[in-house]
Amino acid sequence: MYYIAYSTRFALIMLALGFAFAFAAPVQADVKTFKIDSAHSFANWQLRHIVAITSGTFYDVNGSVTLDLSNIANSSVNATISTYSLNSSHQRRDLHTLTDEFLDARNFPEIKFVSSAIAPETAEKGKLTGQLTLHGVTKPITMNYQILGFGPDPWGGMRAGFKATTRINRSDYGISKFTPTGPVGNEVDITLLIEGIELGADGKPWNASAAAAEKAKVISYPMPIAPTPEAQPTPVTAPAVALPAPIAPPQPAAAGTAEKVEPSMEDQLKKKLKGLFK
């Protein structure tokens, strides 16, 4: 009876755990967090200059993208851009743009974006709404986003690519130099190019090799074996071990018999040397 009760209870526990994992695992697996790779992410911009277009980038982009693959609308984006990472391929222009006439990087060293809503239109594209903080002013903006794809990197990790575009008026953020008329345009086109590194549950970059090793671990729960009264232990007979024959002790040499001793290598060398210097 004890064996039957134990087995039944064990089976019920394992069945309950199976249902729990069956319903919980897919939800967890569908939510992915990607850390923005600053070395491969850019906040590009362009605006009119007189009759042409000048472009540049901010190359120091950090933050994260949380992606719910089962429901993209539940996803979120949080990004911070270093104002000092401005690069328009012209040093004097960059320094001027960072002064208080434009970006005022000394007082506003960061540009931030925090998403508030995502409205997917297809599996890869949609609208992304959030709060943009620029030059100390926070305003809502809407961006057109695109999920570029997913793929493994050369180091065993997984990466994702994202793109988002929008247009703002810089004067809305207090950057009003040369507006409404002047050589520098008011409208700024922004393109975010984001490469994300997938993070594991521990907050570190996910690694395929480590994940495979963890998945390979199997924990077995052996069923108890009920003792059988009829079973008797089988006597074990130790096999016969042959003992080595005793070694006879060395016998002393008979009296009057001279034992022949071979000369050592040292003696042989000495003898040869004496012969050379005679």
C-alpha cells in the first residue's frame, strides 16, 4: 500500500509540474530583451542647409528593446543618446552645433526616448509612440518602425535589427537659431538604426553553447522499488587468488670464491684518460 500511495502522489506532482511548464514556458520564451549594441547602432539625422541637405549621426546609443513575439503591442523601447557623440564629418561644425546656440551639450548631455505605445501594422512594421527628451524639452513623437530580422552572431549569441524614422521641428525643443528663416532648416529627419544583443534570464548576453549545455542537463527521479520478502540475497563467493611464490633470499658467496665486479663508467673514463696523458 505504501508503494502504491507513493507512486500515485509522485505521478500527480509530476503531472501538475508538466501542466505548469506547458503553460508558463511559451509565455516566457516569447518575451526577448535586447541590449542596444552601441558599437553597431546609430541615430542618424539630416536637415536642409541653404538649398542642400547636411547629414550626420550620434554614434553613442544605449538602452534596450523588449520584444514580445506573441504580441508586438506589448513591446517597449528605452534609448539614451550621448549628445557629445555628434559627428557630421566636420569638426568645426560639430563644435558649433554643441554650443548653446544649438544643442547646448554642456547643459543637456543626453537625448532620451521612452516608448509609450506600439501599434503593429504587419509582422515587421508599425507605429511607435513615445516621449523624446531633447535640449531639456520632452514631447511626444511617433515613429515608423521596422523589425529588420534576427540572426546568430559569431560569438554564439543572438542579435536583432531594428529601424525607426521620424521628423521633428527643432524649434519645438527650443533650438530656434536661424528659424523661421535662415540657412539652417527647421525640420530634422531622424533615422534610428539599432542592433540589439539578446540577453538571457540573468541579464547577460545569451549564448547558444551555454543554453545547449543547460538544456542537456537531465534530472531523473527513480521510482522506489518495493522490497520482496521472497527475494533472498545471493551469497557472493570470493574468487581464489593465487599468491606469488616466495622469493629466496640471496645466498652469500662460498668461501674462497672471488666475486667478479664490473668497473663503473667513472673508472672506465679514468682509465682512458690516463692512457691519453702517458
